[in-house]
Amino acid sequence: MSILNVEHVTHGLGARQILNDVSFRLLKGEHVGLVGANGEGKSTFLNIIMGKLQPDEGNIEWCRHITVGYLDQYSTLAKGKTIRDVMREAFGNLSDLEAEMLSLYDKMSDCSEEKMNELMEEVGEIQGILDYSGYYTIDAKISEYANGLGLNEIGLDREVAELSGTSGQFKKRIEYRD
């Protein structure tokens, strides 16, 4: 299953050609690193696949119901939030999917058999995503991720404003979840 399709993407900044006829597919389960010297187009490419910047030519297509997280290197974390709060925000898209699924259940109360089958298929797809993503064990996932990042030692209830570096210098990271 293809998570991301990039087809014939070309992009320039002024007279400088940054990307020229770039094409690739990212398949489910694959991990990809983006490496290059400063000023060679890594941020431009990430902004294009995230939809923040339009390519001069080509197409970007994400799989339906895919979740893409991106923490920009110049992000500023909100004061008053704890580390746990910020980590929970990473799963906000799953809460949105659950709300969409519940809305579909409401629509099932008054619809034709054909529409019911269509809605059941979509609900099944969303439920599969929620199950696969561990939506029902978010707190355990937060604890696991925090431990892996060494954040449990700092304390998940500590405000992010108290941490050094929260003024905005973060590395780029993209995470794909389906």
C-alpha cells in the first residue's frame, strides 16, 4: 500500500532549480531519511509534501485517512502546557477520526441499505486505523514514547515553557501513521 506518491515534482526559487522531476512512492512500513547539505532543498521539499508550498509542476498524493505530523525547526511550544499535554496533541487526529466514525454511526440510523454498506465500509476502515494506531491505549503510548525520549526523567507534568530550547530550535521530523 502506498502512503505517499510524489510524481514529477519540480520546484525552483528564483532562477535556482531546487527540485527537478522528482518521483517516488513511500510504502506502508518503509522509513526514509532526507539528507543533504544546508540550502539544498530539504525544507522546501518537506514544505511541498506537507502542502505548505505548491510545486511548480507535479503532484503529491497522500493515502486517504493518513496522519502526518510535522514539527518545524522554528516551532514555539505554548506556555501553560505540560509535556504530557503536548504529547497528547500528537494523537489529536485520532480523536478527530473517532468523531468522524461516531458521526457515520449517526448517519446509519436513517439511510438506505446501499448507503449503509458504504458507511459500514468507511467505519470499518476508520476503526482499523484507530486499532492499528493504538488509539485506545494512548496514555500507555505517551508513557512509552516519553520513556524512549528520556522525558519521564524530566517529568511529564512539567510545563514546556520551563524546558530549554522551547524558544524554537527543533529538528524537523515527519511521522507517518495510518
